[in-house]
Amino acid sequence: MCGIVGAVSTRNIVPVLVQGLERLEYRGYDSCGVAVYAQDATPGLKRARSTARVAELAEQVATTHLEGTLGIAHTRWATHGAPVVHNAHPHFSHGTGLDAASKPGRIALVHNGIIENHDELRAALQARGYVFDSQTDTEVIAHLVDSLYDGDLFEAVKSALTHLHGAYAIAVFCKDEPQRLVGARAGSPLILGVGKDGQELFLASDAMALAGVTDQIVYLEEGDLIDMQLGKYWLFDKARKPVSPAQRPVKTVVAHSGAAELGPYRHYMQKEIFEQPRAIADTLEGVEGITPELFDQQMNHQPGANAARVFAQIDSVLILACGTSYYSGCTAKYWLESIAKIPTQVEVASEYRYRDSVPNPNTLVVTITQSGETADTLAALRHAQSLGMHHTLTICNVATSAMVRECSLAYVTRAGVEIGVASTKAFTAQLAGLFLLTLCLAQAKGRLSDAEEQRHMKAMRHLPAALQAVLALEPQVMAWADDFASCENALFLGRGLHYPIALEGALKLKEISYIHAEAYPAGELKHGPLALVTSSMPVVTVAPNDALLEKLKSNMHEVRARGGVLYVLADADTRIESGEGLHVIRMPEHYGELSPMLHVVPLQLLAYHTACARGTDVDKPRNLAKSVTVE
Ligand code: F6R
């Protein structure tokens, strides 16, 4: 979603800002821009903006010789106002009066998040003569800061923030103070980067934006405000009290930009699907046995948050997540209830945060998030905490994220940076973390014998090799994808542990190929969706050789009897053969409890190859963003 980079330096900073935007491209965006204080023949605020890719912005910058030592840049994912150039950030204020629009700008600003009271602020500013160029909520902040400016940018921003309701991370500068950059965060992440010479300072929404520029990072906390000048910065907390360096220490953060190399793959999604054996091996590295300490590992360990104590105390689990992460939670529910025998509830974060629920202080609240930045999941966590549920744990792929910082316990998966908008390797890595959690809770409740522990550990160690063997099915999946490419609808069926995998398969297909896909627990077929089945409706069935296989076979007969064409993922030892209207891909083995982690892989490949055949933008599907930092 939206991304911010800003810098105050002594060199021309534009190439660094544009490079930062390139590194943020993976988050998804529909327009981008960069602004500087230009000290050329006509000094003042100057900018370039584009609704194409960052590469096009880079060309504009080169052609117009945009240069400056102070600047901000942004990738925008439209919320208020269409993705057109005049809505792209940075926004400038330009004074008041009839000729306002033609007056040179004074304040330049970029913003992530949503200002909820932008309508009333806009009306008040318009009444004072401010003229708006865009439909964005962001432009309101630029004019508001301008209206409060009296020679001190920091004071103007500080005062402007008291009028804002909503979520924001902002970076602002003023043409009258050409060596000063001010930033603030509330509800959206923002970091400070300290340059190698100690003089150059950066602001960014994500450490990845500064990869290769600096690894010296300070994480701003909720409500922080920062005043930056060359080589010096001052931080203030939400009460506007000065924050000492000990309170927000500089951390060395290794954000690999190398992950952005495609190698032999056509798309990042394909690369990431094929990285799964390594992602799982890395995620499970160092796990010698089942022990609660696995969940104690995290950056700012909270005093008293000891997994062994917490696991002994809790009597239920509440999982909060969105999208693909929600489906990993739905899978984990089956594990937690069947192996650890712990009552488990899984909720879509955006629903949970707004509904009345009955809190149980002995619940372990588990958030699942690849990015650790998803606004709804963070808000759901805070909501649970506000209801008195303080045993919190996250399964997250970003060690430095807000989610890891805000939860007492964590398991940080090591899938590596995921660039493709459609989550693949992060999903299977989450499942690995959730399986470990299941075993730890089972152990804490006395429901895991040593023999069982050994059996599960062996199965987990086998996962990388098992995934590799499943990836070798790619040519067979490509043959299915040829059939799917010309369809407009598809149905996915699964039962039990594999119903969430059917849901995930349908989500993958719809988000990148734009084929309408639905998933049902197979037993529900005759309660409605069977009416949709015709010869032009492919029906994907996840059919491992488990206790529900015979029931699933009956459901498949129901489909065939209506002329539906079946595409079945069967286990090595399942007696289902290909035939008329029945296409079978046989999985290399039978995987027991870990089967969902293997069965999802052909479904990822099916979505990927179908999307390629339809010519969609696989890594950046329309309307979607990688990091959903607004609600
Ligand atoms: C789909 C997908 C999304 C995310 C969802 C939550 O492929 O990636 O559905 O799973 O936006 O994101 P995180 O896991 O970052 O909280």
C-alpha cells in the first residue's frame, strides 16, 4: 500500500528517493511522486508525479533535472480520489486568495493512512480561502500546516496534528526551512534512518525503502513526532515529551534488497512459490524439539510475558487475521482442536474489532500477519487488549513490524521478503509456525507424548523435501491451467482440514486471474452451490486420503452427475483415476496432519499459470496492495 521516503542531506537526494520508491513498489500502488526544495535558478518546491510505474517517474525526474538536498517521495494506493496525477503525492499548499492555485507552494507533504475528519477540515480551510487541487484527504493536512505556519515548521505540524482524526504517517517540509524535515506517526508505521556519515537523515514507512542506503534504523512509536535537521534529530512522544535515544535506540536492521532479484523466474509469485522448501526449512531451523521458549523470541520482550507460564494458564485460543492469513488461522483451528484439544475461534480482524464479543482473560489471542502492518489486524489486537485479554502472540514474517512489537509473544517466520501481492510462501511458513504452536500448547496441556513429539518433528523435518516433490508437479498443473484460462467461474471443494485450503485456492485464483472462484466445504454442495454446476464450471477438489475421502467421493459423483468437470488433487494411495470429465493429479505422498501445507502448492501454481495464460499483472493484481495499512 502507500509508501513514504524522505531525506535531508547535503547531496542531491532525488536518486535515493526514487530508488526507495522502487524498493517499496512491492507493497502495491497506483501512482507515485517526488518533491524537493530546488535550489536552482528558480528556487522553490518542485515535484514530479506519475500514474505509471516508478520507472516512468525516474525518467521524468531525469528529463526535468529535478534535484535537491531536501525531499520527500511517495507511492499512493488510492482511497480518497481516483488514481490520477493531481491526486498523487506529494501535495503542496499554495496560500489563499483568488489566485491561490497559481501561487508558489510553501509546504510539501506525503501521507499514509486516512484522515477521517477531512471533510470538515477541508470546509474550514476553504472558508479561509484555501483552494484545493485534489480530492485527497492528504491535501487537507498540507493546507492545515500552511495555515498554522509562523516560521517554525515543527510547531506548525505539532499544532496541525491536534486537529487530525484518523491514521497517519506523514513527512513534511517547508520551502522557508530548506534543511528541515518533520515526520509524525499515529496508526501507520514510520522509521528514521541515520545515514552512514551521521549527517544524512531519512524517513521511511519501511526499512526496506532504505536497503543499501542505511541499516541504522530508529522505529518511531505510536504518536511520535520527529524534527530532523542535517545530522540532528529530536523525537517527542504522543504526550509531546522529549524522547531520549535510550527510549528509541538506533537498531541495525538488515533489510535485504537482494530478495528483489527475480533470477530465472518470470514473476516474483512464481519465485516465491518455488522458494517454499527453503522458506519452511529456514522457519523451522533451530527447532530441535517442542518447547514454549520458541515463542519467547522477539525484539522487545515484554517483562513477564513468558510463553511457558502463558501456555499453562490459557484455556482457549482466539485467532485474528485477514485474507490468506485468516485461512492459515482456519487451518490451525483444526490442529488446535484435534491435537491440543483447545477450543479455538478464528475471526476476520475487521469484523472482530467492531462487534460486541464476550472476552475471556484466559484466552491466548493469536494474530497472524505476513507484513505485521495490516491495519485491521493491529486494531483487532488492540481491541482484544482493551477488553482485558493480555495474553497475545503473533505469527508474523517481519521481525521489526508493529505487530511483533505489540504482542507479548511471537514466532517470526523466516519466509523472507514476499514481493508478489498474492501471498504464497508466507502462508505455508505461517502454517509451520501454527503447527509448532499447536504442539507447544498440546505439550503444555499434557497432551503430547514423547513418541508423538518425535513423530511430528520427523514429519516437519521432511517438509522441505516433500514440498520440492510437489513443486515437480508444475507441468501437470500447467495443463489444468490451460483449461481454466477460458473460464469465468470456478468452484473449489474441500472437507475438514482441507476446506481452508480450498478457500485459499479460490482466493489465489480470483485475486490474480480475476476468475470468479468460490470455495465450499464439499458437504455443503447440495445445500445450494450444486445449482451452479454445469459443464463450463470446473470444480477443483482437494481429496487427500483421510477419514473424509469416501464422503468426498460421493460429493464428486454429485458434480459428475450434473456434467461438472472435476480437477482432483488426490494422494498417492487414493484410488481415483482420471477419466471422462475427471482430471486427477496425484500428490507424491500422503502427509497426515501436515497435508494442507502440501496441497496448497498445486493450487498456488494453478492460480499462477492461469493468470499468466490470461495475461494479467500477476505480481501486482489490479486494485490490490501488498501491505494493507488502511482499514
Ligand atoms: C492474499 C493476501 C492477502 C493478505 C491479507 C493480510 O494473497 O496476501 O489476503 O493475506 O491482506 O495481510 P497480512 O498477512 O500482511 O496481514
